[in-house]
Amino acid sequence: NKIGKSLSNTENIEEVKLDNLHVSKGWFDSSVSLGEPGFEDRETIANGLNVAAKSGFTAIALQPNSYPIIDNQSQINFVKSKANGFATELFPIGALTKGSEGKDMAELFDMKNSGAVAFGDYNTSLDNANLLKIALQYVQDFDGLVIAFAQDSNIKGNGVANEGVVSTRLGLKGIPNLAEELQIARNLFLLEYSGGKLHIPTISTAKSVELIKEAKAKGLNVTCSVAVHHLVLTDEKLENFDTRFKVSPPLRTETDRKALLAGILDNTIDMITTDHNPIDIEHKKMEFDLAKNGTIGLESAFGVLLTVLPLEKIIEKLTAGKTTFCPEISGESQTIAEGKKANFSLFNPEGKSIFTNENILSKSKNS
């Protein structure tokens, strides 16, 4: 319960002594998929929380893309009951619409009362603008947070990769930047009209950064995240049709990647997520058009980020999400002080390791 130098360990408490050991506020990942219930072969909640703890994350927000979809009070209670007793806390995200089908609004108030920290349909754009408008208005009664994935399904069509030189050369159906940017522009107009709190996850284009920067300058209550892989990889990785790099939104160009990094540095982008999404090999190692989107990212995130961003900015963006998703508890749990419950991450920024399938703790190895 004390902070200081050369403290006496009179109670023989276990000590952690490692070279170059650093400490920060606990890391929070705003987008993690774990599979359970329904897809336990991909990942379980128990193992997923152990993976998160190994990776330095003291808390994660769990996406609702299980089977069944987490769209009601009982499903929120189920995943929370599975998360008791682990070093990493689990905060569930409830689906915004029933079954994440985009037709009818889910039981948002009941899920909020059971512990849901936000509402969104994972990697599914809500094409019904009126439904998003109503949701933004409705959640204001209980200070709820709406997550709106930005990818216009009609413009995306059957696209599987970023529309550009690489997709044309490889003969892959393209997803234009416009699919994301048009949806973001629409959602920001709706936010300006309706009020409320909006989070735009995993943005991937330079124009998206500009749109959100302009919205923040106007005073709109909007936050956004970027996935680790969009900060370090581009669509050039698709040259060998390697489905490990098939993600949603797709990997973009070097111009977009640099704009995303700039958005981190000037704080347009609020947080970094791993967008951890375990996919079993049967659904990943197949023809590119048919392979599922997604990559795991928890275990590699910190080391990869050190190659593109300064340490201080990495820590800032790995800890910022809890303020957005859990404002009622973030102040208490994010404080390192005497007498407070320990909630911090330990790391060595100069540590070296080789990331191989053999040392991946996640049940799925799609990295």
C-alpha cells in the first residue's frame, strides 16, 4: 500500500524484480472478440482473459459477436459471470440492434443496468440512418455510448480488399475509401442533429481522420479508435493472397497509414485497439474471397507499436479508452496511489522476443 524507494517487505509479499521494468496505468482494449458463447473453438472467455493479462491489458471491452449475439440482459449476465476471478476485467458491449441485424433496437436500457458499457454491432454498419438517430437520442437518458462501425454496405458490395493498385493487380474486388468516409460523414451529421455520445471504431483512411478532426473542432461528442494493424501494415501485404491480412476495414495504403499515425500524434484519434478477433484455421486458411476477416492482436500489440510510435504516446492511447467506455469507474481504477487497488501494467520497452505460433497463448493463431 505504499509507493516509494527502498521499501521494506516486512510481510514477505511476493516481489516482482525484472530489468528495466516500467509501470503505467492499466491498459484497456476497446475491441476484443472472444467467441464464447457459441464459438469456443476459436476462443473462450477464460483463456481470452489470460491472453489479455499476459499481454499487459488490465481490462477489455468484449464485442457482442458471439452465438447467440449479446443483445439482451441475460447474455450480458452470462459473459460477466464467466469473467469472475481473473486479473483482467471484462466490460461487455451490447449489440445495438437485435441479432446485430440492423432492424430493431436491442434492449439497451436493460443491458446498461446489467453492466454493458456501450452498444454497437461489431463490424456491421447500420445502414438505417433513422435507427441510429433514435439510438443516439434514446441513450442520452442513461448516458449511454453508441458505437457505429463505418462501412457503407452498398458501396462495399462484395469487396474484400482496399480498392487501389494492389487489388487491381491481384484481381481482388475492391472496397473504396468512400465506403468508410461516407458513413462517417453521415453519422457525424446524425450526431450533430441528435446529440448523444458516438464512438467510431477502427478508422482506416486519411479522410476519416480529417472528418473526425473537423467534428471535434465543432464540439461534437465523438471519439474514435484505430487498430494496431492499420498503423503498421498496408495492402501491399496482400501480394501473396495471405488471408492472415484479410481484415475489416481492409488494410489501406501507405498514405492512409501515415495519416493515421499523424492522427494519433495530434490526438484526433483517441485510442488504439488491437481489434483482437480469433478465427479458427478452417475459416481463415482458404480462398481469399471466402476467408473470414480478422486477426488476433493482444499478444503482439505493444511490441509492434514500439516500431512506429514513441512510448509515451503508446501508453496514452492504450489507457485512454477506459475514460470513454467506463467513465463512472475510470477515475478510481485508473489512479496509481497509496491505498488504491492496484490496476497497472508492467512492461519492458526494450525487451526482445520472437513472436511464433508456439508461444501464442490464444487458441486461434490467425496473426
